[in-house]
Amino acid sequence: MKHLTQLVLALLLLLNCPPSGFGESADSRSPADFLKRNRLIGYMLAKQLPTVHLSDKAMDDGLAQAAFTLYLNQLDSQKRFLLQKDVDQLKAFASYIDDNLVQGNNPLPDAGMDILGERIDQAEKMVEAILAAGIDFNVAETLETDPKKLAFAKDLQSLQDRWRKILKSEIITRYLELEDDANKAKEKKSSEVLLQEARSKVAKRYKEIFRRLRQETRQDHYDRYFNAVARAFDPHTNYIPPAGKEQFDISMRGSLEGIGALLEEDDGYITVKEIIPGSASARQGRLQMKDIILQVAQGAEEPVDITDMRLRDAVRLIRGPKGSEVRLTVRKADGSKEIIPIIRDVVQIEETFVKSTVLKNIDGRKIGLIHIPSFYRDFEKTSNGENARNSTDDTRKEVLALKQQGVDGIVLDLRNNGGGALVDAVDIAGLFLSSGPVVQVKNSNGSIRVLNDEDPEMVYAGPLVVLVNVFSASASEIVAAALQDYHRAVVVGGPTTHGKGTVQTVIDLNDNVSLLHFNKDDNLGALKVTIQKFYRITGGSTQYKGMEPDIVLPSILESLKSGERFLEYSMPWSSIDPVTFTPSQAVSPAKIDAIRTASTQRVARNEKFKAIQDEIVRVQEQVENSVISLDIDDMRKKQEEARLAREKVGKQFGLFGDEGQADGETAEDEEDVQPSGAAWLEEVREDPYIQEAELILADMT
């Protein structure tokens, strides 16, 4: 209470300071109210984040420099507007960010907006002049497509040349799309006509982009500045402005109508964070996690560029009523572009739940497969005393059903499982263990809590393989790590899991200022803050490193550079004291070595894994070689090579879904198969990872 009283008194003094250094606001508030509100938010971030965040980071010069780096990146992530001298000018504010927040004087977002606004005006004139003058497509030249490898332009002439190459690249890309459309429609159009159409469409698109950039308000710039300060603590700590709270709430509960993909803003791009099981995107199959969405079109209408668009605005374009079509132009991991048509639909709820089936080996063995898409639980219904479906009860049900059918082993598929309820992670691990500790949780005050499986019953004691990949995160990493630490299962997958070993909570900033009598229009937003960290029972955290499978299989996802280790300012790996537990004798280290050797030999001979390995090499080469040729024939050839490579891998064993693939059917006529999606069953039969998991189970027995 004393701390809260001191905070309120400090805020009252802060808000009574006279305004200074205020620029014009594109906001409905008066300049005084605008300044008052943002002083308050900045002060609260400066005081609350160091107190409640798990890392114990101080609001000092080091954190200020990190916040500036993040701020600059969101201000001009593609390096298409600012000059180096602009960056140098803004750097003068960097080391004062921590002091400015406390003092209630935040000049950086004002300076950033003013400089960027001037450069946007100049860039628009450049684009108009370049398109009017025409571009020589016969000149051999290249373009660096990775902004991280670029320096800011040294002067306006260099910036104009950069824009000329960007426009040339985009016109060629549009030309090839129009050429492909004409070929499909069997229309004859000359190259000159196609190029003119491509120029016209690119000009129209950039006119819309510049119009949208001018709609950015001064409050938008302040909100991004505050978010940069929060993200300097770690990637999962964010400032959520009032306008973004709606999107945050939707991302937490999942959108039930639309394409069924959770999106995030990353370095100026809208990126696919998660595909919701049972959604239109999941059933269509071609949109994947970490895809970058570049353009959005409503059916056959002209696409809208969403690069540098605010997340909430991009989401409004992508969402839509059931049955309508949206066409997403996405950039894949290898840099290639693909247009993905998706018919919007509601999530098929059954596909979001745990499901299982029985697979028969060629030697007659019966293998049970359990797929857990997430660790779901309806806490609201549970708190109200209602019976609520949860992943633990559903998993138990599927395990018992598989035992009833006499399976010789079980594969627990946790691939692409982004986590969920911690209680279910503990309880599901407990289905395969005798009682004992499952995970340790460290709080921001340093206290450590051990979560135990309290149920002495081991529901299933037979051979067990756990499948993971780089998108297995949080609660799924806890389950896989516990089963590995107990030597209860063989964990199989890519080199590592995601490495998300932290817990966040949401703090409503309005709760702390009730004594200031703000009116309802002065909503301060919220903070999402990291407050806990997971540790294995052996003492190591799952944060940053993730967990390493016992048997590593080739994975195309390796090239995505996804996971905590690739995020800026992510919390480091650490360790605490282990807890006492009794390992199982199911799979001893010596036994795992023998199983690993046999698996390695099989994988080396397996044509499917050879194809995956070839694709890994190709994609990694494309990712590393971010310089593209600005030649129509070269770009056409590269696009065709990428398309054929993806089709080869996808058709061979269904790594990528087919357009318009149906789902939700049942396969009741299949012997020993529980009712489930026919498409899922087909994918299971062709999945090389599941096939190898079956053989590993055979080795175990």
C-alpha cells in the first residue's frame, strides 16, 4: 500500500508539470491532455517494469540503448525512408530514454515522426518521378532484399536509387503474375502490354501505401515507442494500447471466424504466428507459421499491400464472413512468393481437440497415435463450477481407448503445439508417469515452486515416443522435457524445440491510477509482462535453448530461424538446483544410443528424408543469398524452381496441403480407426516423421 501511495503522489506531481516540447497531435485530445496522458504512461513503464519483470533489469542507459534499437527498427524497418544523418540525429536521444520516461519528457517519438514524415513526402515524389521516367529492364543489376544487410542511405540520391531498384523488382514480380494469369486464361498479351499493366498496378499500390502512412497519428508513434521500451525487457513483454487491446484479446482466445491464423507484427511485416487447428488455414494447408503476408485481396479484387501496416488494420482486411474468399500473397522461408486462396470459415471445433488413431505396421504391430494440438482448458466454466472440456481428460480418454485396442506402443504428437494451460501440461505428463515432480516455476521475487503429478496411477506404462518440432513451445516443452528426464519416452524431432520457457501476465494500467480521477476517454492501455520462468526437474530452463530431442531428424523448419534464440533481447538460458525424482527404466541412456544408431541408418536410406534434406539445403541457400537478380528471365526461372521444389516435397508426402482440401469427414469404415478427419488420417499415413516414430517404437520393444 505504501508503494502504491508513493506512486500516485509521484504521478500527481508529474502531471502538474508544465507542458514542454509538444508537437502537433493528430489526436482528438487537447495538446495538454495528450502530453499528460503520455507522460503518465511513460512514467508507469519506467517504474513498474523493473519492479515486476522477472529479469530484474534496471531502467538504465543499457536498457535505453536497447529500446532505441527496437524503436528505430519499427520506425523504418525496411530502410526505405531514413537517411544515415537522420539516424545519427535520433541517436542523440537514445541514452536519455530512461531519464526522459521518469521526467515525463519524451522527445524521441515526436522527433521520429517529424523526420519520418518529411522523408515519406520525399519518397513519394521519388516514386512518382521514377515511374513517370520509366525503368530500363535491360540493365543487369541486383537488389539486396534483406534490410538487416543494408545500411541506411547516405543521401537522397542513394535513397532514390534504392527506390528505383525496389520498384523495378516489384514491377517484374507483378509482370510475372500477370503473365501467369494470361497463360492460364489462354489470353495473348504482348510483353509491352503486360509491363504497362504491371507499372500501373505498382503505381496504384504505392499511392495507397503513402496514403496509409500519412494516417499514422502522433499517438501511434508514442504507442510504438512505449512498446519498444517494454520489448527491451524481453520479446514477450509489450505495451498494449487501448486500440490494440481488442486484437490482443482475440489472439488470446482465438478467432472463430475468418482464416484461423494468429498474426503478429515483426520488423514491419505481418507474420503468421500460429495456425489454429481446425481452421480454414489449417484445412487449406498452404499457409504456414512464419510466412510473411505481403498483400491481401478480397477474392479477385486488386490486392492491398500490408507491409508496414498496423496489425489491427491488417487483421481487419484478412478477417471476413464465412464463405468469402481472401487471397494472401506470402513470402516463404526461401524468399519465394506464393498467392494462397483461402475460403473463410468458422473453426471446426472438433479439430482443435485431442484425437487419436491406430496405425498398423507391416509386421502387424498396432501403434497408437495421439495428437494434442494445444493444452486447452476453459477456466471460466471451471471457476463457475460447470463441467468444462480440457486436454487432460481428452488425452486420458484417448489413451484408454488405445489400450482397449491393444496397441503395442504410443506416439504422442506435440508438433506445432504452442502450449496452453500449465495444469494440463503437468497432468498429461502424469498420465505416463508415477507420481513425482514435473516442472519447476521461478517467480519474479525469486521463489521457486515445484509442480508435481499427484496421481500415483500411471495410465499408460508401455513404449512411448514423443514427436516435437521448433513450433513445440511452452507447455509442450514441459511435457516432452519431463518424459525425457524420467527416461520414460524417446523424444524425436528437429534439432530443438522453440525455447519459450516464460510466463506472462497482463497488467491494466488504469487500475493503478484510480485516485487521479481520469475520465473514461483516458484509457492508458495495458502491459503484458514476463513474471515467471520454467525449469526442468534436472535444473535447466527450457527458455532460449528449448529442449533437444533424443533422436534428431531432418526438418525443413530448420531454415526458418524460429525460436527464442533468434528473438532480440530474449531472456537467457539459466539453471537452478535440481529436485529429487526417480527415473524410469523404460529407456535407459544405453538403450537410446542403440535406438538412435538404428534410426540414423534408416533415415540415411529413406528417400523421403533425402528429399527433405535436399530441400533444407536449397532453402538455406536461398535465405543466405538474399541478393536477387533484377532480370525478368532470371526471376521467372527462380520462381519456377522454388515452386517445383515445394511441389516435389509436398506431393511426395503431404508436407503442404492441397488447395481446397476437404476436412471433417469420418473414416468409420476403417478398421481400428476412431472417427476423425479424413484429411488428417491421410496426412498421418504419409508423414515420414510418424513412420520413423513407428519404427523407433519397434526398436524399443
